[in-house]
Amino acid sequence: MLSVETNETKKGLGIHARRALAYIVLVIMSFLCLFWFYILFVNATRSKGELTQGFTLLPSTHLIQNWKGVMAGTLPVVRGMINSLIVATCSAVLCTYFSTMTAYAIHVYDFKLKKFMFTFILAIMTIPTQVTALGFIQLVADMKLEDNFIPLIIPAIAAPATFFYMKQYMESALPLSLVEAARIDGSGEFRTFNSIVLPLMKPAIAVQAIFTFVANWNNYFTPALVLHDDKMKTLPILIAQLRSADFLKFDMGQVYVTIAFSIFPVIIVYLFLSKYIVQGVAMGSVKG
Amino acid sequence: MKKKVLSALLTTAMLASMLVGCGSSNEAPAASTDAAPAASTEAKTEAPASTEAAEPAAAEEGKVFNIYCWNEEFKSRLTDHYPGYEEVDGTTGKIGDITVKWNITPSDDNAYQNNLDETLLKQADAAADDKIDLFLIEADYALKYVDTDYTMPVKDLGITDADLANQYQYTKDVVTDSNGNLKGVSWQGCPGVLIYNREAAKAVLGTDDPAEVQKSVSDWDTFTATAEKMKAGGYNMVSSVNDTYRVYSNNVSGKWVQDGKIVIDDNLMKWVDDSKKMVDAKETGTFDLWSDDWSKGFYPDGKVFCYFGPAWLINFSMAADTDGSIANQGGWGATEGPQGFFWGGTWICGATGTDNASLVKDIILKMTADEDIMKEIVVADDDFVNNKPAMEAMAADTSYQSKVLGGQNPLAMFCAGAEKIDLSNLSAYDQGCNEEFQHAMKNYFDGKASLDDALDLFYKGVEEKYPELTH
Amino acid sequence: MAKVKRGKVVRYNKWGYIFLIPFVAVYVLFQLIPLFRTFYYSFFENYRSGLTQIGPNFIGFGNYAKMLSNPDLWMYTKNTLIMWVLGFVPQIIISLLLGAWFSDPSLRLKGQRFFKTVIYLPNLIMASAFAMLFFTLFSDGGPINEMLMQIGVLKEPYQFLTNVWSTRGLVALMNFLMWFGNTTILLMAGMMGIDTSLFEAAEVDGATSTQVFFKITLPLLKPILIYVMITSLIGGLQMFDVPQILTNGKGDPMRSSMTLIMYLNNHLYSKNYGMSGALSVMLFIITGILSLIVFKFSNGKQDK
């Protein structure tokens, strides 16, 4: 009896202390997440001259001027953003559609190579894409697909990790009886997949679409090997070029604006979608 | 033939549409009807002429002119000084009806060379509008391109020796291949000088007169002694150890690569020793050239006494157009410094397979051999151009003053320097070797590695870049 | 009845193969063939000298011998693992903590949605832009140094990018920031999925929250933790963008922050295809071994 009581008082105290601790840690972590972007924002608004005079916490007024400077320069950032959007969007669409299809094949059908294929896909999941990079660029050169988005987009069709997620999700969300019922109604297999399975998989597709989008949006390694023409370069390549030589003639204001340009639009879109994204990520884990 | 027919059709179509335009403009306000007939008659008289005379040329010349280079220097030269060049946006321009496309890749880490190589190797198969027409090369790797068939002999463009007679001989020697063919032409000479901060000179040395300042930097011993004084006066002698690098590396006794082996010259080791001492004494930093930290000395708050560089550095890089920079206030002075040296230099090359040979020729002639344009460049941009008689005349001309240098006329100094430039120790591997050497030694200067480890790192880096080399 | 059903299924099963076609076709073309080609190339001397192609000349295991004759490869493996661990350990600790707090109804944390949104945010930032940002912020004369000097913490700029551990630390910090939000959300969801009756039972038995966490939550979370660990390790071994851009591809100081993929990129970049091939094969083997260890480790534990 006594011990229970002490436990409870301990716990009572504990809750307040723990809550305080939780808030402190959360505030510190939030600060760590946001601080850099605040500096970025402030510095993007400051002129070249102001930037040489130490740091301030308050933004200045040269944002537009810096932006104009970037626009007049030789780094095609807007084009880069469009290119990145094209590559990331197409990859996300192809990747989720075909990964769902692959997962569907393994989940619903019973065929001789099923077990082998499943193990095979799991095994190749761990092979880093960079390992095949050498053969990949040679292949791309042979097919004359350099400076082309195809070698960046099409490979997204074969995405073991997305496949795995879809397979897991199907196990809990796609009862085989539903497929049976569709067959009895006379629906063809392909139609069943497109009109019944896909809508059912929507939440999983949304999550994986976002992941794939972000992964391709970030991708620097492969595009840097495939794209050489300025008009085709994606944003990460252009960002990396910021570090080279006298590109912007040391106008750090322009450097900051360029970085800001590649970061803030994503943040804004994210703020609108954050609820779904965070939920989506959480949902994935329950199934996994 | 097809092209001819097509362009004839196009001309007709244009003419027709103009006439239609005139016809419909009858309804428009009077002001425009005044102008329209004039335009249409002009078009009429011009059109027949062009179908006869200009037609063959138009059929040969491509509509897209691709230029490969690594920064904006040549672009601004062309924009400012080439007659008829109009800027469309950051990476395109127009000369007449030809679109000029700039393909700019930073030279850092051989990126420019790699990109250029890839495109040149595909040149034969590329569509006419994608072919490189003109590209620029730098002294550090000029040799790599000079002895290949990807670079056109200048005489094949129709440029004669007489056209280039006034140019400095060394600018021709570098880019002459083993068969004696000249493969590129440069518009600038790159003798380097010591560029000092007048304010710092006055504060610490008590004078900002070039001849007096020279006494304090006349050789490396006095240079080192002055560095101590500068330190006491609150100034860094140079912004970074890499500032003095070219002065040492141009006064070497042999090439970077000899018989497939990497050779570190004694003079470079002297640079390492001298620089290490300066870094340890906190008289300079170890920043990469072109980094933001390195360029801080372009402003008074940066507290840097001097930079080393040729004319293009003064003009192109030292932030002369930014308020508050030393250059903007004319606060630099120039003097010979401890040793003569050169840095950079850009050569214009025609790419084999160009479909705009006559434009390549014209650009080369206008930008490197047209005396009026050359003088214009000197006056407007303070560059040191590749025309010996013109430069010598201007050196003697007291009316020429460099704003950045506070009214000083540095041309005599440059002229003297240009005479002494010796490029016989260049190798095709210089860019990679120089970059890796500076980078590896930075680790040593910063105290992150022993000298031997840093040298190992250097060899490793170079051999990764050029697998054919050993040490 | 069962027989009929079975017959139908068999009839449909060819669709299993049909639906696998896109994946297999693309995989074979863009991954498998390149993989074999990479292996094949590793036995040749094959590079470009200036504008001239050297090779391919068959040299057997020459490239491997050359690569294994110096200790670099292990150094880069070590660097990669160090930077991964530096980021992963805090990531998993903080994520477990936050996950536990978020999923603990008795804490009644306010503003959960805001915090979740914020901590997930860095995951969506383009890694190259983030690295470029850190490079500018932490350069010798950059804002961080200026700030620290203005508030009097530092007398002279601290050279973040010329010191081994500060460079590695920055890389780890960025990886941590980019991934801890994601892990938190995953773990939190896992914790919410745990049957609440278990917690109630523990409460009746008088267990403290710490005990509950270690005795109930953690063991039940193991599948998710393993998933997080494996994906993070695979991602970690492929670490490239962040250190590449932060150190301008040099891995300074003295290559102490050069990762395996950066090293591979060096060879690919200078068109040394023979060495790149050999290096890729080594990477393949290293990744394989590490993955096997993690799989074995996790399976073995699950058996107990």
C-alpha cells in the first residue's frame, strides 16, 4: 500500500518535470530545425556590402535586388527548378504506379517464381544505386541519352523499397476477397488493378509519392553524371556549382538568394501539406 | 541546296507578311503609316540583294553559335566591345540573326575541361546547331587542346600571320602545335604585378608611392620583413598563401610533369616553406582563391595589404563596381613585387567542325587584333591587351589613368613584364597539379598534416585526376 | 468449391508475370546490366588521358591490387561509418524520446502538430542546398562565426571546416537534422500502435514510466527500430551530397570526411573507368557484408 502511494506521488511529480523537460527538448529541437533557415532568410535580404559587416538578426531590404542579380547572371536557377520539378514529379508518378503493380503481382497471384522474385527484390534493396553508376553512365552514353531526363525518370519504375512498402500495406489493406469479387463481376485483371486496387492504395501511394519526389528532388549524384547542358541541369547541380570559382563574383547576397530559392518554395508547399505528410509517414510505420 | 530553297522561301514569306502588314496598317493611326512604307521599301530593296549576295553565306553559316567558357569575362568583353552583339538574357545573345549561346561551366576541379572534352568528343556526330563553334582555354591546360585535331588551326579560319603581327610572341608560342600551326589567339597579356592597398601602405610604410613601396617588397626577404610590419600594423600581408603561389610557380625550373612523373620544383617547396612561416606568424590566411573569405580584402575592413595578379584580376575580380570596395574608391596601387610572373590568359579557339567559321574568324579578329577595339578595352576595362605597339604607346600616354589604381598608369610595368614572360615550363596538367598542390598544402599550413602527409595527399589527388601519372 | 477456386486462380496467375514485366524490364536494363558492366570494367585498364582514350586493356585483378595496396579504401569506409554513427546515435535517442512523449497521452503536450511539422521539415530540404547553406554559414568569416564573436563566445573565427571533428560533426548534424523528424514520426506511430492494455497493466503493477519504456515499449518497437536502422545504414553508406558539397569534393581536412561514394565519384569524374569499376565492386561487397551483419543481428535477436 505504502509503496503504491510513493510511486504515485513520484509519478505525479514526474509528470510535471517530464512535461517541462519535453517542452524544453522540443523547443531546442525546433530551434535547431529552423534557425539555419532564418539566417538564410535574413542574409538573402542583405546586400553584398551589408553582408561584409557582420551578422544581424533583422532582415534588410535587398531581397529583390539580389534576386534580380541572380536572374541577370548565368546560373539558370528557374530553369533548374523546372527541370527538378519535371524529373521529381515524373519519377514519383511512375515509381508509385509501377511499384504498386509489382506489389500487386506478388501479393495477389500465385506463380512459380513468386517466392524467388520476392526474395530477389528484397535482396537488391540493399545495393546502393551508386555501385551501378559506372555501367549506368556507359549505358546512357550508348543509348545517346545524355542530357536527357529519361535515364533519370524511367529507372524509378524499379524501386525495391517502394515495392516493399506497398506490399506491406497491401497485406493489411487489400483483402483478396475483393479481387475475387471483382473477377466474379467480370472485371479484367488490368481493370481491377486500375479501378479497384489503386484507389484503395491511395494513402500509401500518396506517402510514397512524396518520398520518391523528395528523393529525386534531392538527387545530385546521378543527374550530375548524366546532365551536362546548362538548360537540362537540375537544381542540386546548379547549387553545387555555386561553390566553384568566381561564379557570382563574390556576391554572397546572390548566393544566399539562390539557396533560398531552392529551399523556401518547398517549405511553403510543405506547410500546406504537412498534416497529410506527417500522418502519411506515421501510417506507413504502423503497417511496417 | 535544301537550305537555300528554305531560306529563299523564308525571305519570300517575310516579304509577303511585311506587305500584308503594310496593307492592314492603312487602318492604323497616321503616325504608323508614315513609318510603315519606309520600312517596307527598305525591305524590298534589301531582300533581292540578300537573295543574290548573302545567300551562299547564309546557307553555310549556322543559326546558333555555341561558345564554351568558364566565366563571364569574355561574355562581358563581347557584350561591351563587339559591334552588333546584343544581349538577350544571361546565357544568350544575338549577333545579327545568329543566336549566341553561352555554355558556362566553372573551371574549378577540371569541371570545365571535362565538360568541354565530352562535347568535343561528340562534336563529329552532333547536330550543326549543337556543335561547339568557339571555346576558350587557359594557360594551365592550353597544351592539352593545342595538339589535338579538335582545335582548328587559325590559318584555316582565314586569319593570316600579318593579322596577328602586333601580338606578343609568347601568346603565340604557347598555342602553336608540334606542326607549327597556331591554334588559338588571345586578346590579353597576363604579366602580373603586386597590387597593394594604398591606405595600408601609407599607414605602415609611410608612403603609397609605387617606387617607394617596391623597396619594401623587392625580394622575398624584404617581403617577409614587411609582412611582420604589416602584422604589427593590423594588416595581413596577403589575403591567402595562395596569392603568392603563382609568383613562385611561374619561376620554376621545370615542368610539373616530366616523362609521366610528377615533379615538385624546388621553388614550389620554397613557397611552401615561406608560406608556412607566414601562416604560423598569422600574417596571412589559407583561404581558397575565389572564396568569399579570400575576397574580403577587397574591402577596407578586410585589412589586407596586397594581392598578386595581372590586369584582369584588377578589373574583373576586385569588385570595382561595388560601393565601399577599395577598388571602387581607387585605393589600390601597383608595383612589380618580388618576382615577375604571369597568371592565366585566355585564348580563343575555333572548334573543328564549326558551322560558323566566318563568325569565329570575325570575333577573333575584332577582339584580338582590331586596334581600336583593343584600345577601347584598355580604357574601359583596364585590361592589358595583346597588342604590343598599342600598349607601348598607351604606357607612355600620361592621359591614361586606371581608376582602380588611383590614377596610376600601370601599363609600362605590364609591358616590361610581358616581355619577360616565359611559358616554356607549362604542361597540360597544370590546372590539376596547381589546384591539388594548393589544396594539399592548405592542410599542412593549417597544421592538420605533416609536410610528408600533405605531399602524399597531393600525389594522391593528382593521380586520381590523371591516372596516367606516377611519382 | 475449393477446386473451382483453385482453377480460377491458376487461370489468373499468368497476370502475376505480366504485372512484373515493367519492374523486371526496367531493373534489368537500368540496374542489372549496368551492374554486370561495372563488374566487367573492373578488370580493364580504361581511362582518358587528355582527349585520348587509353585502353580498355585487360589487366585481370590489376585495379583491385592497386586499390587494396593502400589503406585509403578502409579509411573512407571508416569515415563513412563514423559520420553515420555520429548522426544516427543522437537521431535514434532523440527520436525515441520525442516519440515517447508525443505518444504519451498523460503528458498532454500542447502544440504537437506544430512541433511535428517543424521537426519533419528539414527532411524535405534539398540536401545539396542544405549543405551549401551550412558551408556559407560556417565558413571562417561566415554568419555563425560573426555571431559567436559578436556575443563574445569566440575571440577569433573558429575554422569549422579545417578541423576534423567539426567537419564530421557538421555532416552528422545535417544528417541528424534531416532524418530525426522522420524517425520520430515512425517510432511515435509504432508506439501508438501498441495495445494500451499493456500500459494499463503495467500501471496497475506500479511500473514507472522509465520502466514501461524499457520493458514494454522498446521490445515491441523492435521491428520498426530494425527497419529504421537498416534503411539508415543503407542511406549512410551512400552518403554523398552533404559532405561532397560541404567540403567541395575534397573531404578536407586530409580526407577525413571523404566518404566511399565521394571517392568513387572522384574516379568516375576523371573518367578512370577501370578503377571506378573495381571500387564499385568493393562497395558492393562492403555494403553486402554490412547488410548481412545487420540482418543476422536482428534475426538472431528476434529468435530469443
